[in-house]
Amino acid sequence: MQTNKQINSLYRKDVNLFFAWPVTDAIAPGYSQIILRPMDFSTMKEKLDNDEYNSIEEFRNDFKVMCDNAMIYNHPETIYYKAAKKMLNIGVKMMSKVRQSHFKSSQQRLKIK
């Protein structure tokens, strides 16, 4: 899986580090009452390091949850919501390219056999 490369690339896009670490109730009052499945880049990186992702789809789902959480908790006019929406668009495009290249390389391996 190319997810290590992806997470580093996506992390660099998070220039304000909004998604770098877990959100706490001290930072965002009531967050744990609203967001039942928190996700952030440090948690995703830890899951990668521990080989907890079995597919690019599992990684993509966590990434989407991370962005969706920010858009659920924050109002659309906030910088956090806008950053999450932008991050989601960037990540979805990046991951669809990885899926396409993975699919093409799988097809090539089949032709060789």
C-alpha cells in the first residue's frame, strides 16, 4: 500500500495542523458528545505503523471520517469547516489516482502471467 506516502502528502497540506492530533473537549467544547468516532492524522499514522489497515479503502474511510467530523462539528462559515472540505477534495482525488494506478499495475501483472 502507498498509504504512508499518501498520509505524508496529505499531512503537508494541513498547514494549520487542524487535523494533526486528536481533538479534545478543552479545544472544542462538547466535541466528544457530538463526534462518536474521532479521527486525526496521528491516529491514522499509528494505525499504519501497526499494520491495522488491510486496504486503501479502510485508510480512505478513516480520512473521510476525519474530514466529515470537522464539517459536522463546525459551522460551514468557519475556517475549520472550509479546511476540512478542501482537505477532503484533495484526498479523494489523490486516493482515486492511487486506486487507478494500483488497478493498472494489477492488470499488467495479469497480462504477464
